[in-house]
Amino acid sequence: MIPYIELTTVQLGPLTLYVWGILVALGFLVGAFMGARFANRHGLCGKIIYDLLFWAMLGGLVGGRLGYMLFYNFDGLLADPLSTFAVWDGGLSVYGGFFLSTALGIWFLRRKKVNVLRYSDAAIFGLPFGLWIGRIGCFLIHDHPGTASDFFLAVDYPDGVARHDHGFYLSINGLLLGLFMLWLSRKERPVGTYMAVFSIWYGIARFFLDFYRVADVRYGGLTPAQYFSLLLAAFGIWLIFKTRNQTLLWKVQTRAQGSSTEIQK
């Protein structure tokens, strides 16, 4: 069993820092770093990935809050529409954040007049690493408790019941997916591969993990995230077939060249 570790705030002199917020912010930064590193290695401008970070964070916060209110707390939205802005009360939907961040990101990349597909793939490459760190924050505040279990990765809660901990599992999932992305990058891949792999992996993993959540609303027996997960996985499968004969490749950096990888058209 995993011991129950709770850490919600850190006191720094007169300042009270919220651990969840710190780790989510750190996750955004690490994800951007990995995406920018990938971009630089493949002949793109890493600075654009860092510039994209602002829109990703804005979309994550605003879209996450709107998604939560619409799909998880609609009664609260009707009773007090202004509560939508009370982000300090907690409640964010990762899919709401995904969708608005994607929309803002596409708008930003088109405004910069760069190849949207290439830069989106580079940004997605770093996303699992950000989720890995950000979800540690969810684990430390235990805001996603799951069903009782004797699974060896279950968390021993203070009430004496060992439970699946959704934040812990999603953090592990992000790490494993990030490592798989690194493995994929060792060979030439069609542009769009990283978006497809992320969509399929994350969609399937989230769909099954949500069966072990206990606090979410359900529609037809499934959580809102499970419906979005099915759509995300379907998009990834479609993208795999669309790009499998793609001639636009992420080419692997070779030591003989001693330079960054070029993108072949």
C-alpha cells in the first residue's frame, strides 16, 4: 500500500503557498521545456512553444473551470452563475482545459504564420511530462479519491480504508506516456504521430480509470470525462490512419551530421 501523504500548503514567511497550484504551474513549465527542446532539435523555434505556454495556461484555467461548472456542477452554475469565477473554491475539468487550450493554441500559431501541425505535435510531446508533475499536486491534496481496493498501489487513507487514488494513477500515467514519447522520438515518425499517440493513450487510460472514481456525476453510467475520452481516442485513431503514409517526417538527429534534425517535406 502507498502511505497517505497530505500536503496542501507551504508557509514561506507571511506567504501561504498552495502546493497544488505550485505543482500545476511547474507542470506547465516542464511541459513547455520538453516541447521547446523537441522543437529546437527538429528545426523549429522553441521560443514559440514558450510563447504558446501563456495561452495554454489561460485555456487550462478558464476552460477547466467552465468545463467543471457545465458538466460536473451544473446545478451550482444555475444557482449562482458568478460562482464560475470562484476558482479558489476548486473544481477544474482537464478536458475543458484541453479543448480551450487547443482552440487558443491554434489561433496563436495561425497568427504567428507557422505550421500548426508541426508545432502542435511538438507541444503535445511535452504535455505528458507536465501532467506527470501537475497530477502529483492532485495526489498530495487527495481531491480524487477512488473505490476501496487491496491493489498494491492503493493509498491507505486515514479512515483505515485503502483506496485507488486517481491523482496518483494519472501522475504515473503521465510519466509512462512521457517515457513512451521519448522512445518514439528515437526513430523517424510522421508529423502528427505524437498527437495521435497522446490522444489514444490518454483517452483509453482516462476512460478506464474513471470507473474507479467515487465523487463524480455520471450520465448513463459514465462520467463526463469518459465520454470525452472516447472522442479523444477516436480522434487519435483517425489521425493515425491519416498520417501513416505522411511524407512530412520528424527525422532522427544523427551524430554523423552533428546538427539538429531537419524536417523533411
